[in-house]
Amino acid sequence: MITPLSGIALPTLGNNDGTFPTNLSNTPGAAPGSGTSKLTESFAEAMVAAMASVSNDLKSAEAASISGMRGQAPIHEVVQKVMSAEQSLQAALAVREKVVSAYLEVSRMTI
């Protein structure tokens, strides 16, 4: 028989009174309780920043690979940068697939 759990508070969504908070001040860079948030970045800006990060990772891996072939960089550093670039590229491809899938789903909706 399973004994019931007692004395454990389950997490809830929103405030204790059943309402949802309108103050999103727990975002990075916002002072607690200030009521201001830094949610001004658009989706396009976030995607551009993410793609720039992926591009930088790929360039870093390429430079490390060339340095490794010349014998100027240790092999573990080369492997680490190449694996990081591969992981970034896989994440970017996964996001791309989700965006394409969402676009196709929206295009199939009836008006």
C-alpha cells in the first residue's frame, strides 16, 4: 500500500489568491520589485543573436582546427571547440525544424 504524502506543499501557478502576477520583475537585470522588465527583445532579435553565436562558435572551431593542424594548439582544445560548434549547430537545426514545422502548421489552418 502506498502511504499518502503529507506536509508537502505542491507548486501552483500564479499567486496564492488564484490570480496571475502582472509584475515580471524577476527577469535578469531588473531590480526585484521594481515592476520593470527587460522583455523588449523581439523574436527576430533573439534569433539573430542566436545565429550570431552559432556563427562565432563555428568560426572559433575552424580557427582551432587550423591551429591544431599547424601544431599550435593542443588537441583537447581543438576537440572541445569542434564539439561545441557541433552542438551549437545541432541546436540551431532543431530550432529551424521547429520554426518550419510551426509555419507549415499555421499555413494549413483554415480561415
